[in-house]
Amino acid sequence: MSDAAVARLSGVSKTFEHGRIVAVDSLDLEVVAGEFIAVTGPSGSGKSTLLNLMGAMDRPTKGEVSIDGELLANAAIMERVRSRKIGFVFQMHNLIPVLTAKQNVVVPLWPHRVSKAERRERATDLLTRVGLADRIDTNVKVLSGGERQRVALARALVTNPRLLLADEPTGNLDTTTGFEVMELMHAMRRQVGSALVLVTHDESICQGADRRFQMRDGRLEQTA
Amino acid sequence: MAYIWRNLMQRKVRSSLCLLGVAVPVAMIVALISISEGMRRSLNNYMETSGASLVVFSKDAADLAFSRVKQEQVDAIVDIDGVESISRSNFMPVMNPRASIGTIPLFGRFPEERIMQKYESALTGGRLLRAKNEVLLGSFAAKQCGYKLGDSIELFGAPVAGIEKFEVVGTFQSAIPWENLGMIVHGDVIRIAIGKESSYSLIFLYTDAGATDRVKNAVESRFPKLIAMRSGEFTDRFAAQMDFMDDFIMIVTIIALVVGVLGVVNTMMMSVGERRREIGTLRAVGWSKARVLGIVVGEGLLISMLGGGMGLLIGVAGTEALLGWFPDGLLIATYLPSTFTKGFSVGVVTGLIGAFYPGWRACQVQPVEAMRYE
């Protein structure tokens, strides 16, 4: 594994229903710091499973996954890695509907020993950078789809993650808003230095990727 | 905390129902304990208002109605050094003269004895007893039977001590609720009516200052089948007869706890079920299982604390409403801090137990739930 690798998958397979369904098949992949990797593929090709495995949300049936040099050997390590080294941007933003934008952004910090003042400062800074300075104390239920996804982006970056995982981040947005969100995502992850693994159906948002992969039947095929 | 509070406020109707599910059992417990405590207090008042130092009765009597103190024993007790005076008391139930069902307690008192004095201040009309053919009516008995001063009452269905009808010479309102249910007649009448002309159920002893222990020992050594108790001891012994009430309260508490727990479990399970993706997201961003458990149990705890507080208020209001149904203070309640502590604790325990299983289920939600969009 190279020194700059933030994620490494070695011979990783993931099967379901006692091996009848192979979602990810003997996959090897290394993601280096700051890199942007785009993965496309049809529904059911295993893209989301791949993201789950890289995101320490699921364990492979075979093979090993390491994040920032740490082998995801057990649930405690996976929990710690999720908490400190990975940021997620979900298709449906997955914000907590009863909280404000600022409160949503600091949700990943709650388990950490971060002072209230610092949380507030980080949330304000990130929400300002995503253009929501005037919506900081607004309940996320009243925000538009684009605004919610920007809050979700701020939340994903609040822990300065080494690896940012995005699952169809523009899937619920119109084209213009989708591009705006992607531009923000790239700008902000570059500031933090996070690598980005993007999983999408939408080829247009894969522009600028350092490497592009097509996923088919659980296997990755580099296309660019 | 804000997250917990807002989660509850997000589902107001469900949270309110859950709150009520906790509040009602707490209210029931507060009402039952307060009324039970009121009954104990009234027994205590009965002894205190008698002003007696000691109470003598049959050692083996499970109930005072079965106690028998013979006249010759009374005569001997009067002669014990340190005894200032005595008051004899007996009791029997009679059929309600104005109704085909129901009984009325008759309390036997002797007009010349000291215990009669306590009714002086309780009189609401007329005067105290002077003769065997007279009767004093408790306020509730007077109202229930519709008797007034000067009326004649046939108490026994047949003449007793040659008396067929008893004249109402006074009415009283005692601080002891159950005394108001009954009537007071001359003690000799009851002695004759029950066919044991030379015995009483209870003897109140008034002793010289500092002589109480000596008199107690003297009575008990001379009459092994009798017991002489201080007022406080007497209250404790007969309050123990109300242990059934404690058992009843315990059963109600357990049932209330089970019902409350089921209510909280149901509500919290629905809440957890609806928030699987939210919980999955929390797990995906690094929340530990313990933290997720803490949130769900915290919601249960908050709702049970609010429900507990509400239950205390409903309990007091409900008890007061219930007391209002019973005229003349027939039922009384005593509110003790310990009652509120017990009620509130039941509420909190309900919430904690009820939230734990849903909390455990929430812990089992995997982070991948965050990725399910269907």
C-alpha cells in the first residue's frame, strides 16, 4: 500500500443470500490522498455495496479493507474510522429533520471531545462556505433540496475526513443545482485534502475525475 | 437534549398518548396511597383525640369487634395505682333503620366518662348523651337516614334494656370520618344488645403523669389475656390491618407499571421503526451503539419524567374530585412527600424499562440503513 493511500481494497468480495448473489467480486482498489474517483454502472452492479465496504459500514465476505492504513478488522475499528476518517454524502441528504442546519452539521462531532464553541465555529464556517450563512439556524425541513444537500456536504466535511464518499449526490437535484453542489464539493474537499469516491449513474458529474471506473457484475473496469 | 426534545415534539400526538400512558398509572398510585394514608391518619386521630395514655383490649383479638374486656377486669384496672380514670367503649353494627340494606355502626359510650368530652366540640346540634334511651348521630348517618333532632329511632327491631325507640338528642361531625358514619348510644345498651352484659371491646386509660409504663406493666401482668398499648402502638397495630390496602396498591402498581411499560415500548418501537434511516445515518457518521441507545432511552426518560409530573398533578386533582363525591369528609386523603416520590419513581422506571428494548433495537440498526432509499 502506498504511503499516500487513504483506502485500499484487496481481493474484496461481498456476497448475499449464502453466496447466491455476488455484489462485489474479488476487487482490488487503492485510493490515494486527494484523488477523485468516479464509479458508474447500472443499478444492481454493486456500486452501493462497494461504497458501504469503503465506508466501513459493511464487512466484506472475503478480502480486506484498510482506511488510512487501518485494517477494518472489527466493529469498534469500523466505528472509529467512520467517525474520524470518512465523510458521507447520501443521495437523499439524510439530514435529521428535527434539527437546524447548524445542528445537523455538528452531528458527527457529538461523539468527539469538541467544545461547543468549536462546534459552532466549524459549523458556521462550513455553512458559510457552502453559501448558507443566512440559514444556519433554520430547520432543515424548510430548506430546498439543493440547500439540504449543501448542509449534508458541510456535515460530511466537518470532521476533515481523509475520504469522502458520495452516493448519487445529485440524484435528487435539478441539473443546475447538481452542478453547483458538485463544484462546491470539489472546492471544499480540496481545501480539506479529502479523496473523493463518487458513485453515480450520471456521467456528467464525473468530469474531472482522476480515474473513472465502470462497475459491472461486481467488478470494476477502469475506463479513464 | 435538544435532539431528544425535538424528536418528542415532532410527534406530538404519539408523545402525548405515551405521556398519558405514564401519567395515568402514576395518578392511580398517588390517589391510592394518599387515601390509604388518610385512613391510617384517621385511626391515629381517633386515638389522639381520645386523650388516653393507654388502650386496653383482648390480646388475641384480630379485630377490635372481637375484643372482650370484662367488667371485673375493668374494676381491677381502675384500682391500679396511677390510673386517673377510664373510659369504656363497645361497638356493634345494626341494620340501617331507613333502608333494607346496609349497616350502621353503633358506638357505645358512657355519658359520665371522659371520652364523651371529645364529642362536645364536635356537636353540630343538640347536646351530648345523658340517658340510655338517647342517641347521637354522626353527620353522615343523620343525612343518610334523614333523621333530625327530636326524632325517635327504632335501632334494634326489638326492645333492648326495655327501650324500643331512641330519641335523637344531638348530631356531631367528628374529625374521624368513620365515626360520622355511625351513631353513639349508651354503652350499657350495646352490652345488653350483644348479650355480653359484662364486657367491653376497648378501655381507654387516663394515667397520672409519668405513670403510664407502670400502669401498662401492671395491667399486662395481672391480666395476661389483655394488652395495654400506648396510642402510637395501637395505631401501628391496627394500621397493620390495612396491609391489604398496601398489597392492593402493590398489585395496582405492578399492573400500572406493566401497562405503562407496554405503552412506552409501543410508542418508542414505532418511533424507532420510522427512524431507521435516521439512526442508520447516525451510525454511518460514527455514532456508537451506546450513543444511539442513550438517545432512545433519553426520550423514554424524558417522556416518563414529564408523564410522572403530570401523573402527580392528575393524582391530586383526581383524589380531590373523588373526595368530593363522599360527603362530610367521609373519605380523607393525606399527601406525603414520599407518596409523590413513589409515584414519580414508578413513572421514571416505566420510561426506563419501556425505552430500553426499543433502544436495544435501535442499536441493531446497521449503518447501511442510511443507504436504503426505497
